[in-house]
Amino acid sequence: MIVSIHFEDDQKTIKVEANQRLTKICDEHPGFILFGCRNIACGTCLIEVVNGMENLAPVMEEEQILLDFLAPGKPNARLGCQCVVEGDICIKLAN
């Protein structure tokens, strides 16, 4: 299944196969999100999901711990390194 990822900051949309890690997608389409550790440690890849939160794999406990620290009270925040894209999403870099 093909899904759309809209990068609001760049006003670009790409089409990719579903069920891929966002890190892999961004490696193939560079320039959208920066990744540091890729391992739930640095927060460099903090994003805001504008639309389609339900189309990402659920937040696991380790990710939630860092999100609570980096983006308290922001339920649409995710770490890009932990996202598996299952359907259409719209994302932007977190402020």
C-alpha cells in the first residue's frame, strides 16, 4: 500500500510504501528531518504530527519518557526515529 507523507515545513509531499520507519524514508528522501542518535536519546528528531497520528505505530514507554521531558503537554509530539508510517500523515518539525 502506498501512503503520503506531507512535510509541512517544506510544503512537500512524498509517496512511499506503508509500514516503513520514518528514518528509512528520510534517508531515501533527505532534507526533511535531522536524526542524531536514532535511539531515543537525543530528541533531535522531535516532530509534531499535524494530521494522521493514528497512522503511526503507537508510542512505546521509552519514547513516552523522553516526550514527557522534551514536549510536556504536547500530545501530537513524536520522535521521528521511533515512527513507523502505516498510513497518510502530515508532520512538521517541533518548535
